[in-house]
Amino acid sequence: MTNRLNDAVGTAKGVYETAAVGAVGAATTAKTTAFDVAKAVAGIAATIGALGFDDVLGWVGLARRRSPLATLAYFGAGVAVGAGVAVLLSPTSGEALRRDILTRLDGLKRQATRGVEQAERQVGGAVDAVKGAVSPSETGNSHYGIEGGRQGGESGHHLS
């Protein structure tokens, strides 16, 4: 019986020592994990502290400082894409759609031609106004080196 008792005590000691080693390992692992978590939280806090307002706006696709020209270009591109999708999804046949597109393009061409003609008339009027402001020179040479013929033998002009 003493052998059995000694065996039981020896087994109990072994279990106790194994449990003690396991507990120390678990405590060390828990301590390391706690430090890792604390380090991660400190890193996150530092990252959040370093974030600027522009960074947050960038995440949602906004910006504080954008050139008005870029904004206008993006808007125009959006309008063009939207118009293209609307035309493509319209309930018309291909032939009617092509005819409609060509009609609209011809209209735009006529408008552009009229705009160019109007600009030419305005420039021509401005040129005539400048020519009217030019008076004959006594020397026959223009102040700016421009020479031209006039009635009565006058050959030069200058700005008054």
C-alpha cells in the first residue's frame, strides 16, 4: 500500500508541476498579448492623431482645394456621359437614333458657324473703329511704322 501511496503522491506532484509550468506559460502569453494589444491601441491612437482633415475628405472622395476648371471639366464629362447613356437607352430604333444624332449635330454645326460669323463681324467692326481713329500724319509715315494709301496722296497714318 505504501507503494501505491507513493505512486499516487508522485503522480500528483507531476500533475502539479505540469500545471504550474502551464500556468506560467499561460501567464506569460497573456502578458505578451496584453502588451501587444496596448501597443496596437497606442499605434491606432497615434495614427488617428496624425490624420488631417484633408485625409478624411480624401477617403470619401472629396477635397478642400480643387481648381474651378477641374470641377467644370468633371461636370462636363459627367453631362456628356449621362447624355450618351440616355441616348443609348432611349426606346428608339437604331436608324431613328442615328438620324436624330445627325440632326442634332447639324444643328450644333449651324450654331457654331453662326457664332463664328458673328465674331468675324464684331472683329471687323472693331477693326473699322480702329481705322476710323487713325488720322493722317504730316510726315506720311505711321507712328507705328504702318503705311497706307489715302485719297489726295496721303500715304501714312498715326494714332491720335
